[in-house]
Amino acid sequence: EQLSSCTILKRHNNINQALKYAISLGLIKENPADHVIKPKKSKYTGAAAYSQEELTQLFKVFKNDPLELAVYLASYYGLRREEIIGIKWKNIDFENHTLTIRSVVVNTNFDGKLGELEKDRTKNKSSERTFPLVQLFEDLLLKMKQDQKRNKKIAGNCYNPNYIDYIYVDKMGNRIKPGYITQHFAKMLKKHQMRHIRFHDLRHTCATIMLSKGENLVKVQK
């Protein structure tokens, strides 16, 4: 498998951190990662966005898929995967039909071990925003809520109670990881022979659609 320079650099960094931790524990005396020649980070030049026709096909592909709502939120609200995973039930106002983005879940490194970090704030203050909760999204959220309730009952004591506040958890109550969205999205595109783009590129798709509808560039940027 041919890996991109960006992926190689990320893996090198993870290995490097783990080896540094091993040195601190006295397990090894020298970090072999220090002698590795790292590739230069290449600029991503892939497809920037889907057309409206491709987007329509994408929605069909993800119909009833665990990431169906995530694909909609990225395509129409321009949300990042970290923002989608960070959505909590308290951020959803079913009475006033709104969805507010206030927290994120990001990959991080704890003493050489990979994990996720919860932040009750977004990338910056301007990233905290409220969207109208359209009927389609509301229906999907209500279905997810019912599924979680049923899974919790079936799993019993085996259900993980630590992420009960989050909308995106698996059948055992574990919060899904940012990497799962990236990997599953790419897998589905390949399976259905769709043009490859990154999940993050759905943000560009959102911006492209808004501009095509005549929205002001400054508004789109915000």
C-alpha cells in the first residue's frame, strides 16, 4: 500500500512520541526515530468538491448508513468531523428546531498513547454557531436517539455509560472515533465506485453550493 507523505509523517510522529515515552521509562537509551529521514509534506491536490449531481448520488449511497447524518451535516452545514462527533443531545433543541455546535472531539497523544480529547469549545469563538434543524435531520436524530435507547436496553451492564450525552456512539455506547468517519467514508466511495474525495471536502462542497445559490462570499466564509 502506497501511503501519502502526510500519513507517513503522522505515523512517524506517533512512533516518535511512543519511543520518547519508552526512553523516559528507561526501557531504551536512544530514539531510533531520530535517525529516520522524513518525507516533505505534500500539498493535497485532490478533488475539492462534489457537484450537485454527485452529492445527490452520495446521499443515496449513505441512505440508512451509520454516517448518513454526518454526511448531511458536512454537506449542508460544512461541519468538520470533530464537530460532528462532539455534538451532544443537549446541543439539540427539538422544540425550537435548532442545532448548536459548541464542542469538538480531536485525536491527541497522551504519553505516547493515542486517544481522543474532548473540548467544550470549538476551534475558535466564531466556530460556535447555531443552525436550523430541518425536518430530515430531526427525523434522523430522533431515530438515532431511539436506536441508542434500544441498544442500551439490549446491552445492559455491558453498555458504556461514559458517552451517553453524545449523539454518535456505536451499539455498545462507545463514542465513534474521528478516524472512523474518514475511513468509512472512503470505503463507501470505493465500494460504490464514486469519485474519491475526502470527508473534509464536503465542507468545500457546502461552500460551492452556497456560492452557486448566490450567497455572499463573506457569509460563506463565516
